[in-house]
Amino acid sequence: DKKNEHLKTLENAPEKLQLFKADLLDYDGLYSAIVGCDGVFHVASPLPTHAVVDPE
């Protein structure tokens, strides 16, 4: 994915960095992506399908 190419240039990325796409509502998919990880950067958010009256 072109938008993530810069991450692959980080120090030790070729040996230690793995990128995953996962459905946030799929527990098993998320679990398999993070099991055994030392750290996780979660940069996604579910989008509501209805109007949000008070997002705070």
C-alpha cells in the first residue's frame, strides 16, 4: 500500500514490522493480527452508520 511505504523504511522495519488490515468487528481476525506482538498501533476507527448527535 503506497500510503504505508514510509513505514517500511524505519530502522529494523524489514525484520520487525508487520502491517495488517483487519475488520474491527472481527475478534478472531484482530486477535490473529496482534497475538505475540510487543506493540500495536491502532490507526483505524469504525464509522457510524447513523448521525452522531453528541460525539463528545
